[in-house]
Amino acid sequence: MTQVDILILSNGPGEVTTWVRPVVKALRQELGDDRFVLRISVVLSPCSNASGKEAAIALSYPEVDRVQGAEHFWQFLLWGKTFENWDWRSRGVVVFLGGDQLFPVVIGKKLGYRTVVYAEWSARWHNWIDRFGVMKAQVAARVSQKYAHKFTVVGDLMLEASSNSTDKAQSLSGGFLGAELCKRGQITDLIGILPGSKAAKLTQGIPLMLAIAEYIHSNRPQTKFVIPVAPTVDLQTLASFGDSQKNPFVETFSFSGASLIVAEDSRGKALLKTASGLTIELSQENPAYHLLSQCCVCLTTVGANTAELGALGVPMIVLLPTQQLDAMRSWDGLPGLLANLPGVGTPFAKVINWLFLRFVKRKGLLAWPNIWAQEEIVPELLGKLQPQEVGEMVLDLLAHPEKLDNIRTKLRNIRGESGAAQKIAQIVGEEVGKQGE
């Protein structure tokens, strides 16, 4: 029986959790679970948004056989050798799920493997890549006709990630589970808080969102709050961003701070308790789709989480506070590298963020659902945000559930085609069959 290697190229935390996870699962379903026949490897490339835990997360997926972290990527790209000197089978496919689309071109040539690229918005290197799985037909429409045979519309992997949650029926409810439970009074109003996973976002996000939660709770005591903790963040680190002794931005938002409470028994919940006595549950369920589907509304920063919430049909308010221009440093590519340079990163960050803010104010649309729809379906708040102003907006939505229903309906209508991971796996299977032709 022919042995095959599948090499997944990926990079950041969003790609590893929302793209790699469903694809490796689909590959096993499509091509089999016999590790002697099919071996799945993951190689990570550097990403300015990375936490350093992406390799451990990828290795935790039962479908994956081996993982190399981003710190060894350049050696692999240049010389074709991994840090642990992995062996490679004669037949294989390189699957691109994040990074630079040039990487599969180079690595595919070195290994003699076929190449498959998942492309959300743009596809490059058409003459050197064997197959493209694209999110929407518009991506393929911009391609020369002589390469059209390489393109297949597979749909949105973000939607696929949410559809593959441990409780699929709840996830596919499109956010209506939370709406119905709130209406029936079976649970109190549950608000999700998604401040991000990187320090650049947590520095402002934690104090701002917790201050908003305090304001909402003071006006609507039945409201409860939960933070689905990103797998790349430990509880102590998360809590430190709510500590005024460790984070100066706590006082910027007139927030008195919060402390971590962890129950002694293993079944107990972890909480953040604010100075006013409000407790916010910290959930380490991953992925958190079942939990998020129960939320009436979420407060979130920009990023992959807006795509996940959109795929689940959960209403959200997207927050991008700009109290300090050099605080935001989690950009992709060259801007992210410049903003994080030792010593000189701060002035670069200020300039990059100033230019970004000018662009956004002119163009708008930061959240993925809004980008997909090319209109503001979910509110985006950009600027020197104040807890009371945002809190009033949330209170208005909770007082008028028809507004939340309208958002849910629009989110459901723009969701992409489902089954992306399975279609990518089918493409990979076809390319395995072509190996050696």
C-alpha cells in the first residue's frame, strides 16, 4: 500500500484553531486513519500574532502525527530540513492553511510534492500551485482563464470550524439558542467577552470590557458574563491585565481592577472578581462554540473571533479602543514586525496605527461579517471608547430583542457555504492520486 505524507503549512493562533483543526479531521475521514499509510505533519511559520503555544495546540489534535514550531521554519524553508531531521515519503501533498502563499511553492518543489492552497480573498502563484480551494467564487473570477481549472469553491473554513464543535446541533443553531433561552427566561442574559489573546489587545481590552460589564450589571443585575479564555492564554496572565499594579490602562477606563479566583476543587470554576463584587466566569472550553451559542450578545475585539461569532450567528459589538496609539502591535506581515522591533517599535507602532485609523475612518468595516456583507451588520466602535457609552448600547440591545433578532438574521444570511474542510480533503485526495503522473 502506498504511503503518503500530508504537510500542513500554517502560522497564527486563529489559523491553527479554526483552519487546521477541521481540515486535519476531514483528511482523516477522507483518506483514512492508518498512520502507516497516511502521516499528517504540521509546520508553522512565524506570525506577529503568535503566542508561542501554537505548536502545542496543533500537536494536541489527535489526527496530527508531528509538529514543528515556527522558530525552526526558516531553516526548513531554505534547506528543506526540519529541526528533528524528519524523513519524508516519496508521495505527498503540501496544504497551505496560513502564512505566505510563496511557502508551499518553495517547499513543494523541495519535497517533490503536489500543492494545495486555501485562499480566502486572493490567490497567488497560479502557475506554480497545483490546486486552490477558495472561499468564494469572486476569488477565482479574477484569475486568468488558463488557470481556472485549478480553482474550486470550497466555502468558509471559519464556518466549518464552528460546525465541527463538540455539540454540533447547538453550534448550527446560528445563535438562536441563546436568543430563545433569554426570551424564555431559562437563563439570565448572558454576555460573552472576547478581549483577544495577545497582550497588545488585552492591555486595553480587559479593563475596558470589564468596566462595561460593571456598568451593564449595575443597571441590569440579572445579566451574567463569561470570558471564553483563548487556549494560548493562561488564567494568571489574563487576570494580570485587570490588575492596576501591572496594567496602567486599568485606571484609564476608570476601572478599579479585578482579581482571579480559582476554586480549590478541580470541578470548581475560575472567576474574575471586580472591585464592585461582579464575578465574570472564565471558561477554558475549547472550542467554545457551545458556550458562545448561548450568549445574547458578545463584546469582542477585531480578528478571527468576529468570523467565528458571525458563523455562529451570535450578535456582537466590535470594540477597537485607541486610548494609546502605540498599544496596538498585533498586525500581520511587515507592519507587525516593525511595530515589535526592540527600541524602535513604539514610534513605528504609532505611525502604523495612525495611518490605519485614517484608512478605517475612510473605508470602515473591520469585523469579518461586515467585510463579507460589505455593510455594517454588527456595530463597530473605534476611538477613545468609554465604558458607559458602550454599556448603554448593550442595554439598548437587551431591552429591544428585535434588534438582536435582526442582527442574527443578517448574520445567518451571509454565512458562507458549508463543508469547506471536507472539500479541501477531497482535493488533497485527488492530488495524492496524481502524484507521479
